[in-house]
Amino acid sequence: MKLIFLGPPGAGKGTLAVRAVEIVGCPHISTGAIFREAIAAQSALGLKVKAIIDAGKLVDDDTTIELVKERLAQADAQKGYILDGFPRTIPQAQALAQFSVVEKVVNFDIPDSGVLERLGGRRVCRKCGYNFHTVFNKPKVADVCDHCGGEVYTRDDDRPEAVQKRLEVYRAQTAPLIDFYRQQGILVDIDASPMVDEIVVSFKRVLGL
Ligand code: ADP
Ligand code: ZN
């Protein structure tokens, strides 16, 4: 299945994606995770995007579109994919339509208060990218990933100043995609406020799985 996960930062797209991968059997492709890996590896891409991402701004469309185009051309993405964090602008959505036919767009509905609560406590595994939370989902051993033993840290762009910027960017640049895809008749909404097990149930229901 060719799916897009759309929603504000901190809506839980990445958390649901880990579960959805098992349900739909397609790879989870997160542009944010690809950028963070590039930053960790200090590649040319990583050096180019680090300051932009830390400030909560968007990487330019051309760079991002090229990255996704190459990723979707790989063998494991031919049957389907879960795109998380892309598209984030109307030009990105228009470009995507040129190289892939998206089946459904899952819109994560959550108020700003929920976003702030989640991002304020979010901790991420540096190695495997798994998301933890200081209150809702603590690692068993402090600062150590339950899944791979990697170091659990706070993303630079989860600091309060960057979070405000990301919410602004979401409202101005990404939220218009809700209407863009609704008009195409492929958007489905899920309530992203509950805990992940409940969201998994809604996810299956809205997709008829
Ligand atoms: P979140 O969904 O929590 O905001 P992501 O991990 O999806 O975080 O993205 C982190 C950062 O990576 C974004 O704030 C942005 O700077 C950059 N980024 C990710 N995807 C895109 C995209 N499609 N276009 C431009 N920048 C992006
Ligand atoms: Zn890990």
C-alpha cells in the first residue's frame, strides 16, 4: 500500500509507523530520520541540513524531493511504502504525484496542546530512531534504548524555541496539504490523541484492514 502519514510534529506519526509496518508489510520512509542519519554520518547532505533542521525550518524542496525520488526507486518500496514527513509542502506533493501514485493519506488529528506535551517529553534512540517519552513511554533503563541498547537523547529540534517554529511552519506550509488531498478523495482522518494501541485500531478501521 502506498501511504502518506500527514500531521503536525509530535502527532505520533513515527510511533504509529513502527506498528503500521507490520500491518501493511511496507517500509517506513521518514525524511526526518534520513536527514538525522546524514547528520550523524557528517555526510555532505548532513552538513548542508544540520543548521536548518536544528532551527526547526524546512530543508529546501529540491533537495528533499530528490532524496525521496531516489528512495522510492529502491526495490523494497515498489509494492508500497509509508511516507512519514513527506510531502510537507504543496510543491513536494505536486512533485511526488509525478513519480508515484499515492493510495491513501492518513491525517493525524491532534490539538497543539497534545503536540507540546509529546514533543516536550520526547526522547529518541540515536541508533535505531525509536521514540520514547519521559512520562508516557520511558525506556526500562534510563537513557538506554530497550530495542537496540543505543543512547536515548533529546533531539536538538525538540527544544522549545525550535518546537514553536516547527508548529508555525506546519500551519503555514504543511496544513494546506489536508485540503489538497481531501479534494482528491484519498484523505482519511484519525484521532491521534489516544495512546498508540488505540490509534492502531483506528488506523486499521479507516483503511478497511
Ligand atoms: P517531526 O515530524 O517531529 O517534525 P521529522 O523527523 O519528520 O520531525 O523532521 C525533522 C526535520 O527534518 C523537520 O523539522 C525539517 O527540518 C526536516 N524535514 C523532514 N522532512 C522534510 C520535508 N519533507 N521537507 C523539508 N524538510 C523536512
Ligand atoms: Zn534503539
